[in-house]
Amino acid sequence: MPITLDTPIQIAAQPARVADKLWLLTLNIMAPSPTAKVRVTAVLVPYVSSTGELLRDKVKTLVLDDVLTKAATDTQLGATIETIFAEVDRQARAAGLF
């Protein structure tokens, strides 16, 4: 899903193009145990929506450490994490995994 940028990124090249969105290339949630800290990493790539081009040389990685502690005070993050975990549970049950 493209993420709209407040300030588009212009890349100097032949021909010039404007990256006006971000593409979420990968999203990893690492929760090694119920007592360990949860870490989320998201790899974001500028995206030229007019051509569909991903500017892979401009990739950036966002790292959120100790997400559950942060979610306890950030209600939007808390709701997002809760929704993701609930959906994974729903999908696992629908697939008959457990």
C-alpha cells in the first residue's frame, strides 16, 4: 500500500522523476517470547506513483524497539498492534493452524 508523502522526494536523474509516495517493502514483527521486548522493522522505499517505479537506492529502515512498552502510552500504536495480533489470530484459526 503506498503511503503519501507530505513532501515529495525529487530524484535527479535522466529523466527526472518525482517520488510522491512510500512503498512498504517489508514489515517484520519480532516477538521472541512473552517476556522479551518486541521489535518492529519496516523497510520503506520512495515510490513514483505515475510510473510505478520503486527507488530502491533510496531505501530507509524504520526500527521500533520495545513496541509493547511504547504501545502502553501511545494509544494509536497500541490499537494498531492489538489489531495486527488479532488479525493474525483470526487468520491462523481460519487456516486451521491451531
